[in-house]
Amino acid sequence: MTTQQPAAGFFAHRRRWLIVALLFCFSVASNFDRQTLSVLAPTLKTTLGFGSVEYSYVVTSFLVAYTLGYVFAGRLLDRLGVRLCLAAALGFWTVVSMAHAAAAGWVSLVGLRFLLGLGESFNTPGGIKAISEWVPSGERGLSVAILNNGYVWGAILATPIVAFITLYLDWRLAFILPGFVSFLLLVAWWKAYDSPERHPRISAEERTYVLANRDAGAAGAASGNAPGNPLFHPLCIAFFCARFFTDPWAYFFNFWLPDYFAQSRGFSLAMLGLIGWVPFLAGDIGGPGGGALSDWLVRRGIAPLRARFGMLVAAAALMPLANVAVRTDTTWIAVAIIALLFAGHTCWMANLLALLSESFPRSVVATVISISAIGGSLGGILATLLTGRAVESYGYVPVFTVMSGLHLTALAVISLVLYRRRSPPHAAAA
């Protein structure tokens, strides 16, 4: 049973969107901190004296810690709650990010990136859990896209800001100065967040609307198909595999794209500041666009399974264009296609995470998100190590070629699980 959305003013009856906005800011802060190293990679490789292989070790240390963090992040979030865990995580990773200014070589960067990965592993499962608590199913695709696009905006902002600070001040300050903004976010979060059941400043109308509608699309909870231990649930395994194949795209954009533009397209640091953010801006359009479209289909009566899955198909169909991007001699065509690919990937992630949040009870959502994210991190670790070797020996053509088919592979895995049974887990939502 659902209730009608409150008709009063936006600020009076839509506190859930303030929560989503804060989660967006968390993602901005998270990816800004990790993207700072990526923008500075050409500078640091020269200044601190290391190459692409050593850089792959630095990036991999982050991903290893990111993976280990997911092992306990989901459980802690489900037990201790989003408010406390995300506040502690933000404070920790901000201090670690600022400490990068003291790095003396690639070995010290390995240690610092490892600690950063541990802290940032809380952000995605915490954000999805908060959305599952606050946002009704018909608004969840857009909300997840907004959360996910915070990572995109982190990259958009980091590219020119880090380049500017480095060119006119010092690369060490590029790690230090953004940390003060993150501490302001920490204060805002602690004052503004609580669950909708206990929040002192939510209106009675919105509380009723949120609590009555937030599980409308959660077929796993509605049907009772999700087990107490979701680890061996077929859908959980499918999401794990899907992220194993497709998360390497996000890590490539974050960690390797500036180096690709510098090494293969001849971009200077100033050119990176002027143009390097364009693909991330396209990603900022693809995620909310794809999420909002699937939400619109859900509100029109389309089953969440069909709406989210249709957007996954559309996104996966774009990715083979990577073969054109890496082989064209015209730089602006390459940048435009890469931007389209990033839009497709963010559309994919928004709908994949929305689909996941609607497949299991809220009590285990953070745990399932963490399990799937472990798959993404493992894929990212493998892809990062192979990318470092491939770039050192052969350049970026084989990297783009292999990655062009990853989303289609993930789509095949999801299809096998979703449609192999007569009554898929989302049947209750249809």
C-alpha cells in the first residue's frame, strides 16, 4: 500500500532530498580526495621519480584496502547505523588525504592510499542504506544517481582545482586545502542526519509518506526470497560478478584517464585543467538521466525489474564505442566518445545500485552493497595491475579494447540470474 506524496512546500515536506544532497556531498568529497592523486600523477611521477608500474601499485593499494573495508563496512553500518559510521569514515579519510602532502615517494603513497581506501569503503554502502531508509522506490533511481554522481562531480571539481593549486601554489597544498571543506561537511552531516522514524525536524506528512512507500519496490523484502545470510543468494552473486566486470571502468576514469590524455593525447597539466573534466561532466548527465528515466517508468506502472534492466541494456550497448575512441587520430572525437562512455557507465551504475537496493530487505542492504562492491574492487585491482603492465609495454589500445566488452559480459550474467526462474525475486514488485 502506498500513500500520496505531501503537496506542501519543498523544504517543509521533502527533507529526504536534503539527506540525498548531503550524501551527494559525501561522494564529492570522497572522489575529490582520490582524484587528486590521479590529476597529479604526471607531476608526481616526475617529482618523486616513479613510473607507470609503480603508479599501478599505488592505485592497487587503495583498491586492496577498499576491498578489505567492504568486508566489515556493511556489517558495521547495519549494526551501528549510517549517522555514526559515515561521520567517522569522513573524518578518518579526510585526515589521511591531507597527510598525502608528506609523501616522499611511491612507497609512502602506497601506505597512505591503503588507509584512504579503508575509510572511503564506507561511503557507497552507507549512502545506499540511507537512501533505502529515506527514499520511496519511485524516487530511488534518481536518488542513487545523485549519490553516484557525487563521485563524478568530485572528479569534475578536482581536475581544474588541483591543477590550479599545483600551478600557482604547490602540489602538497592540493592535498591539504580541500580537507578543511570536508570538515565543514562533517559538522553539517552530524547536525542534519537521523533516521526518518526518529528525525526531530521531519514533518508528520513526509514521515508517513516515506515509511509507507520506501519498501514498495523492495521485492526481496516483500516476497521473503532474500535469506538471512545474503552471501549465497543468486542475485547477490550476480551483482558481485556484474560489479567485478564493470567497476574497472570507474577506476580507469578516476586513476588512468588523466594519464591517458597526457601520454597518448599530449595534454599538459594546464590542458588537463581545461579539458580533462569534460568526460566527467557527461557522466554527471548520464547517471541522473538514466536514474530519472527508470523512476519515471516505475511511476508509470512498469515493474522495477523491467525499468532498471532496460536502462542497463541501453548503457551496455554504448560501451563497444571504446574501440573507436582509442583508435581515432582526432583528439576531440576521442574526448567526445569517452564522455559518452562515461555517461553510459554512470547510467549503468545508477540503475544497477537501484536494482540492488530493491532486491533485498533494508536490514541487509548495506551488507549486500558491500559484498557486490568487493567484486567491483577485486575487478578494479586486477584491471589496474594489468593496465599498468599494458600501458608500459603496449600503450592504451589493448586496454580500451578489452574494456569495451565488460558491460555486455556483466549484462549476460545478470540476465542469467534474473530470468532463469519463472518467479524472479522482483515478481512481487510487478
